[in-house]
Amino acid sequence: MPASMPKFSFGPTTPVAFGVGRSAKLADDVTALCGAGASVLLVADPGLPKIAERLGEILKAGGHRVRLFTDVRSDPLGTQVDAAAEAARSADAAIVVGVGGGSTLDTAKFAATIARAGDKADHYGLAVHPLPANGLKKICVPTTAGTGSETTRVSVFTNAKSEKVWAWGDPLRADLALLDPELTVGLPAGLTAATGVDALVHAIEACTIRRLNPMNDALCHHAIRLIAANLRRAVEAPEDLEARGAMQIAAAMAGIGIDNTGTGIAHAMGHALGVVGHIHHGRAVGLCLRAALAWNAEADPARHAAVAVALGVPAQGCPPADLARDLAPAYDAFLREVGLPISLRKDGLAPADAERLAEVTMAPENKSMRDSNIREIAPADALRIAREVLSAA
Ligand SMILES: [Zn+2]
């Protein structure tokens, strides 16, 4: 084998069950994992009472006991994960079912993982200590199509020092990702666009960062094709179950993508933009990739050309360098087409905030993402890209 061939591993991946109306079988999934009459902690987004009630009824009708936990917020706190873990313990739960967006699923996965351990969530931040292997079973039921939390081994949370950090490891992998497009039809247009862009950024970063994984690239490229063909329709026709379903599949595939190889500068700076300006994660990473994409593409034209083709740039015998150059404008046009707000002025941010944004991007908690980026990121690069993010119009 030539020395240039990459060394990589692929799998195991999270089991996925997909289908319109598939959540009606949730009780059977719990029985398959835990047996009859299981005690279930249902961790649900507080903004989705009807969906939580419906899933609770499905579980009870299937003979299971249900405790509901809804103290979850966007960008969850470690203390909320601890509270969910305590609720699981006091309910003697065998399984945690998370239903909601990425923050809810991250909380559910993490709480299930540490419920039987003595340590709090903060103990596991940045994977400083290994996660316990004796966690509870977990099922993720996403109501957005974006974060891919249902198929990753990551939970992002805010620790006691107000730092946005992550826990990572095999014990965080869900036993089942249950994808039912019907559960995403209520998602408003702005959030549909922002979460869909998060999935797009996952797929792009996972196949263009330093770590090479040709099997993973196939998932990422198909996720990009699905998003290019369906996100606008999901935004404009929210009840279109085909578009919603395609986006759920793409988000879960892109989740597997980042689980295998990781993310780069868009997530390093996107997390920083979340800290500095409280910008929604999907929009934040979307805008940061927009500012860095042409610079990254120069470093690896062949792989960025493949992304451009997946996004719909006509190949027609174009050399890879030309296609790679066409990627950043095509990506910018796509963000505008799905209605993602590009300017951050109305969010109270200005170019004068660039130094702070660059500084948080270079902070230790974002190091693994910076190091994965295809290009090395010096402080001066971070500052230049931060200025571009904050001055975009
Ligand atoms: Zn993301």
C-alpha cells in the first residue's frame, strides 16, 4: 500500500431507526433494550409539551413507567445534567429517552452515562477523566435535523466556570437513534435553517479536516447532497415530510461523520461566537465556516472540490482548483437561499468584538478543533477570520 494511503477505522456506528410515524414503536424499542415494565426517564425539551406527552403515553401504553424531566435549556449547564442524573437515580430508571434538539439530547445522553457514578458532570469536562462504563441505556429522539447528537459520542455543556466544554467517549453513544420526520414539522423556519446549516457544516468539516477517512467521506458527501436538495424546501414548506425526512437522515449521517473524524475552525470559532455573542450554534458555525472556507480550500483543493460538487457546483471537466475556488461563493449563496441571517449587527456584535472572538477561539477548550483544521490557525489567522465573521453583510 502506498505510504500516502491513510490509516483509519470506521464504526461501530449508532443503530438508527427511521420512518414517518416510527416514534409510535418507542415502547417496543425500550422493551428490546431493557425488558418489559422498565422505568424510563423521559428528558424532554420544555418547549415541546405535546410531543413529550405523546411519547409518555406511548411508553405507558407499552407497560413502562415514566418520569418526566424538562429542566433543560439551550447550551445546558453541568448542573442540569447532574439534576437529570439524580432524577434517573431517584426513579430507579433503566433507560433515559431524550426528545428534543441537540441540547436536550446531549443532556439525556450525559445524564444516562453518569447516573450510576458518584462524580458530577464537570468531572468529565474535556475528557480529563474517562466516562463510567456502567451507564443506563439511552434512546435519542431528535425534533430538529442538525446537531447529530443522536449519532455522536459527544455532549456539550457549560461548566461551573461558565466555559462551554464537552464530554466525549464510547459510553455516550446512544443505543438507538429514533428518527421520525413528523416530530420536526413544528420547527420554525429560522431554526430549521440554522440547525440544517449545522448539519451541513458537520458534513463539510468532517470530510475536509486533517484526519482522512475515505469511508466517512461517502457519508459526508451524501449528507451534503441531501441538504443541498432539501433544506430550502424544509424551510419554505415545513410540513413536507420528504424534505424533513431527508434532512433528518442527512443530520444523522453528518453526526456519524464528525464522530469519526471531528470538526475544525468553524466549530472552534463557532463555539467562541456562542460564548461571546450567544449566537445559535448552527448559525454561528455556519457564519464561521463562511469566513474561513476559501482560506481552507486553498490548502486542500481536491477535497474541497468534492464538497463543491456535492453542494451542486457543476463539475463539467473543471480542474479541482477551480471547483475548490467556486466552493466559498456557492456556500455563501446557499446560506442566503435558506434565509440564514449573515450580518451579526442586529445581534449586538461589531467588528470591534473581533479580538475577543479570536481570543476565545484560541482558548484551550477549542484546541482539539483548531488542531483538526486542515490549516494551522495562528492567532493572526483567528483575528482576520473573526473580523470577516463580524463585518459580513
Ligand atoms: Zn455543530
